[in-house]
Amino acid sequence: MRTLAPVVVAAPPSGVRIRTRLRPNPHDEQVLRAVGQHLGRLAGQDLARRCRLGLGPDQRADRKRVLTAPSSSRWAGAITRSSNDQWAQAHANLLDVRVGLRRAVKRVRARLAVGVGQTRDRGRSRVRGYQSQAERFAKQRRLQHLLSTLSEVEEQLAADRVSVCRGGRRLAKLRQAVAGAGDDRSGKDGSSTEMTEAEWRERWDAVRLFLTADGEADKSWGNETIRVHPDEQWLELRLPSPLAQLSNTPGRAATYRLSCPVAFTHRASEWAAQAASGAIRYDLSFDPGKRRWYADASWRLPTRQVPSLEELRQDRTVAVDLNAGHLDGWVLDPSGNPVGEPETIGLDLEGLPASTRDGRLREAVAAIIRLAKGHGCRSITVENLDFTDARQVGRETLGRGQRGKAFRRMVAGMPTRAFRELLVAMAANADLWVVAVDPAWTSKWGERYWQEPLTESTKTSVTVSRHHAAAVVIGRRGLGLGARRRPGVTRPHRGMGKGELPARPGEQVLGRQGPGPPGGQRAAVRPRKTHSAERIRIGNQVVQDRSGPLGQD
């Protein structure tokens, strides 16, 4: 049985990013596209050079010097920094792919070593063979495919070769399936597609534009490449040297000022204060689907001191259990007792576009924050979910057939990472902290130890599900308490309760009601004998001033 991971307090976000819409005229769009395409070509050339360098020195100073002549020193700095970040991310992704392939190969080999329909114990774990010879043969073929892919990844890492596609590899591969000019909406292989070649080209050109300016702390309005004035609401763009003739600010440096007003409404006061005294990074982008231009501003937030677990455990907390289609939560006091009634927040995200999914997820997180603020909580306790293992070896561990596929599809559809990141960011804005706990056995222990007692102690009109009980276990784990209840707590009736009675004040009870963790021993209060009562014995009742007993005269 594995040990539980330690409880941690999630660090608040180190930066903030806001967005506003631009409304440029046709001439402004021409200038933005010309600058973005010119810098995009330079960014592609620099990224290819960075990939050729591999793990050795990145030679950023030399690369920046080469890019300064066709652009400027500031544009060159932004391009080289972006290339380094893309290469580092691609290399980290390749390492993750290797780890996942190795785990999948190890799991398949272990199951192939067991006969069909048989089971073998290996230490503390049990390995089950495949159900049929046909399934075993299919897994042998899959093992060969995994080994081939792993060999390719190993060769890339050994040769220090990392490939990065500006614009995304998925969009690049989509070029082979788009419809031609005379094919209407039919692909070359007869399959239908919803994108023509012209539409694909527009998306491809849009994502490969480079209009990013890094922040500079000692420059006015955040930097001197892309600047936005908070009060006058203008946006100026520094032009590369070959495009200096497009400038519309005579007598000054080669810059271009958009004709439309530009202002940020979300967190406008923070943005204005940062622009007056600190560094701000700006990103300009074009969405071909909506035919809209956007400007993003981002900057670094001051460092906040993360409180200790002991400090957060002095106040109430909201425990949340993330499930497919809904969130279940319950407020707990510092002693680990549920307060009020359970809460269920709908989270229907299946089959929806990304923007709608993000909006519904934000609404669900906002409801959790309102619940925490309404009950005077200081923290929100959640599971530190990470389905990396399920995605890597889920075919071998999460069931088989249609039922296993459905379960794996449900697990893959749960927005664990997006929920965690969004909750941490929005909680920090509301002066709340997120506590992450190990998700092991929360649902099983909640159903076994808490669902029935909470159902009996809650109103009959309120249904306590196993997910609500799991939320209680999550909250108790975050508070540093045991998942199982003390014997006799919670009692459904003051006079007739199940199990042992609670301990008297001053006595220490180490037991817990019910069986222990999976594979453990049954934990209960050790019985003890009661001592015999101390009675006052009747003494000699003979009258002391007489010579004999009463009645003997």
C-alpha cells in the first residue's frame, strides 16, 4: 500500500494577463500584418538555429546580434527569448513522452508474462493476464508499436534533436486534409472537411505572426517596443528597420500609432499603475474565425507570503470533490465536522466549444469562492488530481471493452489541470488559499465511513451522495485529521447510537470506527474490564455501652 503524499498549499500565480479587443482600420491591419509576417520569418529562422544547437550553449548573444540588423535590438531580444522557451518546452515534452512509453511498455510486458485468464502475485501487487488469446495477440502487436516509437524517441534524445513547429503540428498536418479550390468541401481522399485551403492558409498565417514585446522596467509605459498609454488610450508599435517607411509619427523614431483607441477594462487600475512604474509585456494577435484583433498585457505580481498549514487549519475550509459533470463540496470547521448542508455545482462540459467550457468552468469556480466567502472560510481544499498515469497505462488498468473505453473517455474529459489553475488564480484574487491533498481512497473511505452517518444526521430532503462524503474526507485530510470517524461520531440519536460511545473528556482514544485502510487491520477501541464498585462495608452494630447484643437482657 502506497503512502499518502504530503498536504501542500498551492502557491499563488506569479503574474497576471488581461486582454482587450482592437478595432483597427484596413490600413492599420496592413501594417500589423506586414510587421507580424516579417518578424515571424525571423522567428522561424532563429528557432531552427536554436534547435540545431541542442543541449549545448544557446548562443543567444550571437543570435540576437544577427537579428538586430533586419529588426531591432528589442525585437531581436524578444525573438531569441521566445525561441529558447519553445525549445525548452519541446525538450521537456519529449522527456515526458519517453517516460510514458516506458511505463506503457513495462505494464504490457508484465501482463503478457501471465497466461491467458490467469493471475499472478508480484510482491504487493497482482498482475492479471489478458482475457482471451485474441486480446493477447493484439497487445503483442501494440507492444511492438510502443517499442518502435520508444526507439525513435530515444534516438532523438541521444542525437540531441528536438523538432518544433511554429503554429502547431496539428494545424500543419491538417493541410493535407483541407479541400481544394475546385473540390468544394471534399478532401483528396474523399473525406469531408469543414475548412478550405484558403481558410487553412489564413489560420496558418495568423498563428505564425510574431507581435510580442517583452517588458522593460526602466522604460516609460512598460517597454519601448509596443506601448499603450492608459490615459490617452493610444497604442504605438516600433517598426523594424526594413519597414521604417510605414511610420506615421514624423520627427520621431520609426513607430506606427493605431488610429483606434486602446484601453483595458479588466483590472484597469492595476494595469495603469504597472504601466507608470513597471514592466509590461504586450502580445498582439489575430483570430481568423472571429475576424478580430486582440491585445494582451501581462506583468509580474509582487511575491506573496504563503501561510503555513497550521495557520490555515485554524479556520473553516471548503472541501471540493471534482467529478465528471459536477462539483461536490461541503464546509468543514477546524475540528473536521461538516457544517450546514452539502453543495452540488453542475459542470456539464461535454461536446462544448473551448470558449463555452472555459466560461462554465469559471462560473463553477466562482460559485465555490462565493460559498467559501459566505461561510467565513480561509482555504479551499481539493484533490491534487493528475491523470498522467491513466493516460499512459489506462488501457491496461482502467478496464476493457466498451465499459473501459467509456471510463477512460470520462477521465480524459475531466478538466483537472484547467480547474486547478483557474481555482488557484481566482482564489488568490479573493484572498483565499488552495490546499491540495492526495486523492487516494477518498471516495471509498467517504462512502464507507461517512455517507450513512451524514445521511442520518442531515435533513431527509437533502441527498448525501458518496461524492459529498468524499469531499468530507478531502477536507479532513487537508485539516490534518484522520479520514475515519471517531467511534460513535456522528451519532444519529442522542440516546441510541451505533458503535462505541465517544470518549470522555480528558481520555485519549486512538481508535477509529470501521475497518482500516485497504489491506490494513481492523482498528477499534480496545475493550477493558470495569473495576468492581468500592462499597462501604457495614461495621459491627453491637451497642458499645452494653455487655451483649440487643435483646439479650
